[in-house]
Amino acid sequence: MLLDTPICDFGWKAPDFTLKDPNGISFTMSDHLGEKGLLIAFICNHCPYVLAIAERLAQDTSEIMDEGINVLAVMSNDHTFVPADNPENMKKFATHHGFKFPYLVDETQEVGKTYGAVCTPDFFGLNKDGELQFRGRLDDAKMGDAAGRSRELVDAMRLIAETGQGPKTQTPSMGCSIKWR
């Protein structure tokens, strides 16, 4: 089912969480806030919308990470229902696409529900204080040709890093519904 993300609730305080990657290493959200903020991306392996942006996501997040903006990705889908999203396949997916950020398993789906994540991809751009400042899309290329794209997520995260505030105008992300138990 195709869904759009809600409008950004500017200033919403992101709850802390600790999740493990497929190798069992724990990552805590608050440890990754950093002085320039944090991007949390709810993604999965099988969604055609994530597949369409995976290479661009790897490129854009690598660039902002090099600038000191931290990134965590969370997979909240019920992987017993969608085996393509299981932890072993998460490792393969991350390696195949060159993800440099931790890709975490939300086994209980509690983080996805607490954040109100609705689809994959669903991006949450937080300032250094953990306040939501961006809930938009990666870019304007959608499922098509990415030549000449407007890199909305990169621009928003740079603005957040510089000013602590996101752009007032944001276009919702669009993707497959999260597969809840």
C-alpha cells in the first residue's frame, strides 16, 4: 500500500532508543545526535521505493556524514512476514548499496511505532537537541531519472546542521507501508 509521510511536526522531541544491527552490535540514538544533528531513515530491503533510491541514499548520506551529520537507518518491517527484510538480507542489502551508516533491526517494531513511521522510506531529520526539523523526501526524482535532481534531504540536513532548523516547506516522502505484525 502506497503512503505519504505526515507533515513535519517541528520541534517534536525524538525518543531515545537502542537497537542492534544484524551483527548484534547495539547503537543508541542519543549517542549519535552530534553537534550537527542526526538523520534517522526508516527503510527496508524489498520496497520498490527504497530500491529506486538506494544508490542515491548511499551517496547523499555518505556526503552529509563526511560533513559531520550522523545517520542511522531502522528496519521496522515484520521480517517473518517479509523474509527479504530479515537481518541476513539487511547485511547483503547494505553491502550491495554501499551504506556507510548503521542499519538497525527494530525487532519489536516499537521504535517505528513510537516515531510514527508510516512507510519506507520515511526520513526524520533531527537537530543537535533531538528535535524534529525535517520529515520529507530524499529528492524530487521519485522513481524516475535522477539527473538534475533537487537533493531535498541533503539541503535540509545541511540547513539543520547550520541553523538548528529545517526548511519550512517540505514535500512528504512516499513509499510502501511498514509491514506491522
